[in-house]
Amino acid sequence: MGLRASPAVLLLALVPAASSGQTPPPPGGAHTRAMVFQSVRGTLVRADKELSGIVIKTDAGDQMAWRFRPRVVEEAARFPPGTPLWVIYREMAPGQRAVTAIGFPDVAPRPLYVNATGDPVRLRTAAAAGGECASLTAEGPAAEHRLGRNGSVEDDGACWCCAGPTETCAPVNRSGAGRIVLSQCFP
């Protein structure tokens, strides 16, 4: 079944990955400026394996469409329309966004991290500092997990990040019980 959405949403779903949310990091992993990260909460409208896309309805009532690697869409397709979710994305450059993860809260009793990036990754988790993740650093104490392609791990740390297997990151993303599908990792 194809995506059926308003022309604006369909247009977002059909644009090339580089402009619709899956922009690869600059060569060598170097970024010319600090990446801005944002998140959006909503519900799953549909996961379309044929178009490799996911459509969500935000809590504000807007529809957003994202293109992903097939493995990410397979994970989202496990859930029926209406399932609550959140999306964490990075602004790589003006108008260029890359999704780090999609989370499906409360569908598992503990945080379950699933690597759908297509590459091995390093997952770091840590306890929240005063209820917050934003102040944690890459040098601070954290649990380390190496996830192979399609690997997964349960971990109760409230804060997390993922990077390439030889890179590190600051666990500034917040999660909770549920399934967290890693889409693209950054140092």
C-alpha cells in the first residue's frame, strides 16, 4: 500500500534522502558548527516499506514524513497506526536534517536500543544528572555498549547517545521504557 497523504506530506516523503532527513555527516566526521538537535512527539500514521518512509502526526496536529533506511521502516512497521512515538533529529545545515532515532515509548518495560543504522555503533548510556541529560559530557561516566548491525541491548540509563565504533559522544538524549530505533549516529 502506498503513502496516502496530503500533497505536501507526499512531497516530503518523495524527496531525495539528503533533503528529507537522512543527510550523511560531513567527510571525516568534522562539523563546521555545533549541530542543533530537536525532537518532535506524535503518533505513527503509517510506515511504508515500499517507499521507505514513515508518516507521523505531531502532537501539534501537523503531519511530517521522513525517509529512512529499510531497516528503520521495518522496525516502525511493527507498530499499528496511532502508536505514540518521538523523533530526535539533528540540523546538519539550514534545511538539512538527519534523524538520530525514533522512540516508541512504553512498548517495552525497559529501554531497548535497536541498531538500524546499517553499521556497527557505540551506544553510551548514563544516569540523569539532577533529572537532566543536557549537562552530561563525552568524558563523564557512562555504560558502553558496542552494537553490531541489527544488534540490540536493554539498558536502564535515562540518558544516551550513539556514535561510530571508534568515536565517543555525550549522552544528552533522554529516553525511557520502550523501543528506541537508532537511525543515524553522531559523535
